[in-house]
Amino acid sequence: MDSNSLGVIIALLPLLAVGLLFLLLSSKAKPHPIYDSSRNPIAGNQGQVINSRYHPVVISRDQHDVTRKQISDNALKVLYRLKDAGYESYLVGGCVRDLELGLHPKDFDVATEAHPEEVHDLFRNSRLIGRRFKLVHVRFGREIIEVATFRASHDAAHNDDDKHGRQADGGMILRDNVYGTVEEDALRRDFTINALYYTINDFSIHDYAGGWQDLEQRTLRMIGDPEARYREDPVRMLRAIRFAAKLEFTIAPDTEEPIQRLAPLLSDIPAARLFEEVLKLFLSGQGETTFAMLRHFKLFEALFPATQRLLDKEQGAVAEQLIIQALRSTDIRIKRGKSVTPAFVYAAMLWYPLLEILERLKKQGVPPIPALHQAALEIHQLQSRASSIPRRFSGTMRDIWELQYRLPRRNGNRAEQLVENPRFRAAYDFLLMREASGEDLDGLGQWWTDYQQARSEQREEMVAELGHGGARQRSKSKRRVRRKPQHD
Ligand code: ATP
Ligand code: MG
């Protein structure tokens, strides 16, 4: 290098230094794309920014209630294997939250810096899944440990290309495979209490978003700007209701405020994803509360539009009662550890919309059973546009409905055959609920209760006493061939 160019470089040095200083200062002044402390009241409690990296609040092992004994052995195996391979990994999400609250986690999720393919290489018993979110499922018999790679938010400048992440004009996330650091991963999660990270390095919990304080204060709070986060993924509105109902937490005012306004955004969500959410909403043991909250926040309409239209009408009160009865009995069954089926809940949700269609078909002169089948089909098509019902459940739902028309016909050996029907119990429960919600069925429910408790001679007497009341025999030519019962 000659002395001339050396001189030019020396002359430029102060300029370079000023530029560098400016860059440093401006990067510190800029709020985090998601976690903008000026908008969020939990700022004081949140991890600190040191050297432009977020450092978590660390809750040491003696300050929290999550013990290794409560953690699934398989989840621990995954964590130790990842650690031995040199990857930073944590237990995260619902399991940390639930364990701290003294609840049984549904499943154990792991977040790691290892990329999906690297995780897959570490575990023979694993599978790569997902498109929207690429994940690894590590299978141990019936238990699956879900391992996700740390993800960054979409506006994380260094990584925002269309190949990995994609956002629609309205802000909705279409694809989400932008990898990032653990702090970025924390801030792209939905609620602060879902962003607590448990590490087996020293058994502490790392909190990047103020979740620890919210857990203590039983508050459900969206990370970042709630409206933007709901627009990114409207399903978060349903999740807010689900967690508030399940944990009996209060929704923070700024997290609650946009929900009613943004509820219509749910119509952009694919029906299959909404079905998954419906299952979690109504089959987790707090269905009754959840239903009331969904209605309050105007979210129910997106899930069951035909039912909502009916609830708005004069006769809506009976329909509402039936739904409440069905959800209440489902909640009780779950608490007692009994099995539940979404078909039953769907049958109740759609029973009155079904009757409305049936009424129309009756006026058109369609005979009862074909009318029932046609109405069931119409309802299924209508409902599938909102939250679809997989075939294995819609079959059961139709059986429950059809049996409502067969339960009044008890003469001959029909009553005996009905009791043997694999769907009898569900149909009988459904019948009782219809009565409890205000339908007058002329004591039919009580009759079936007595019938089941009676010995065989008494049963014959009961049927004989019905005379023609329970007969209304259809002519042979119109009798339908009985369908084979379906087994789910
Ligand atoms: P549970 O399993 O008890 O229903 P969970 O919190 O574990 O609750 P999951 O659906 O299993 O919920 O998701 C695991 C974690 O992934 C959540 O805790 C949250 O951190 C994150 N997460 C899930 N869905 C979203 C979403 N739509 N937006 C942002 N983060 C999400
Ligand atoms: Mg979970």
C-alpha cells in the first residue's frame, strides 16, 4: 500500500467511527419489533437488554415448583440427548405453565436451537412433520415429544425472505419457518405465560416476556401488540378464551379489547384448523364456561354460524339450553375420567338448525326419514364451511339424530333392539337433554330410564301398555333397511 492510500484511510477513520457510533445508538433506541416496552405495561419486569440481546429473568430451581419428577421421562431423555449433542434446548409452553400451576400438562414440548433435520438425525424414533411449522415428533410408544426449532418473528430483518416466512397483506402469517434465537422464539409466542423456558442445565426457568409475574397474578396477556398479533393469527383469539377458561385467569384489558372487533377475521381460517380448535375448546373440561365466553366475544359465530343464527332468534333459548346441557354433561364426564366424543357436542350444537331444515322439508312433503337424511347432509355442508366435522364423527352425529326419531317407536321387539344399538346410550342421553332443555316429549325419557332398569317380564309389560301409542308402525314397503352401526 502506498503512502497516498494510507493517508486517505487515516483521513476517513473519524468518519467511520462516527458512522459506527450512530449505528450502535440507533439499534439500541429501536423498540423490539414485537416486544415494544413502551406499549406493554409489564416492561419493568421483563428481561433486560444487554449488548442488544435480551437477557431473561431467571427463576432459580428453589424459587419455582417445577420438579424433574413431574416431567415426563421421555421429555427428559430428549432434553439430555440434545444437550449431549451440544444444542441449547428447553422445555417450553403449556407444560411449564401447567406444572407451575399444579396442573397435569397435556403434553411436553421442547424448543431447541437444533434445526429440524438435525433433531431428526439424533432420534431414530422421530419424524419430520408440518409445512406451516416444520417440527419433529419424537415417538416413545404412545407419547410424542414435539421438538421445535427456535423461531424468529417475521419482521426480524436478518431472516425475512419469502422462502421461509410469509405474511399476507392483512398481516396473517402464511408460513413460519424463520429460525432464530431463544429470545426471539420467546417473543413470537402468543401469551406471556406460554413463553417460560425450563432448562436442565441448572433446572431454572427463563422468562423473556414477563410471564412469571403474570402467572403469579393469574393474568393472560398477549406478548407485544395484541391487535397485530391477532391479525397475524386470528386463532390466538380462540386460544385466549381457551386459556382464560381453563386456567380461570383474567384476560388483561389490552389483550381483551380487540377480540370482539377482530372476531370476523376467523372466517379466513381453514375449516380443518378450526375443527381442531373446537375440540380443544369444548372437550377440555370447561366447555360450558368456554361457550359463554365465546358468545360474549362474538367468536362463536365463526365456529357455528347456523347455530348462532338460531340463537339470535326467538326460539334460541331452547337451543341454548340444549347446548349448555350437552357441554355441562361433557365437562362432568371429563372430570370423572369418562370418554367423550365430539359427535355428541356437534349433535347438540346443530340439532335445532337441523329441525329448522326438517320443518322446511316437511312442508315440501318429503317423508320423515329421507327428510332427516337430506337435512343432515345440508347441515353437514353448511357446517363444513366453518369448522369441518371429519366423517368418523359426522356418522355418529347422524346416528344420534336418527335415533331421536326411533326412540318413540317402541312396540314389538323394537325397544329391545334399540337398547342393543351401540349408539343407544348416546341417543338416550341426548333425549334426556332435550327434555331438560324444555322440549315436551311426553315422558319418553322417563320411560326409557324405567325400561333399562326393568327385568325382562316388566319390559314386556311396559311395551304392551303402550298399545298403539308407541307403535305407529310404518307400512312394510316404506321400511328402511337398517344401516350397519358404525364403530369409531
Ligand atoms: P395446551 O397444550 O395445554 O393446550 P399449550 O400452551 O401447550 O397448551 P399448544 O397448542 O400445545 O398450547 O402450543 C404450545 C406452545 O406453542 C404454546 O404454549 C405457545 O407458546 C406456542 N403457540 C401455540 N400456538 C401458537 C400461536 N397460534 N401463536 C403463537 N404461539 C403459539
Ligand atoms: Mg401443549
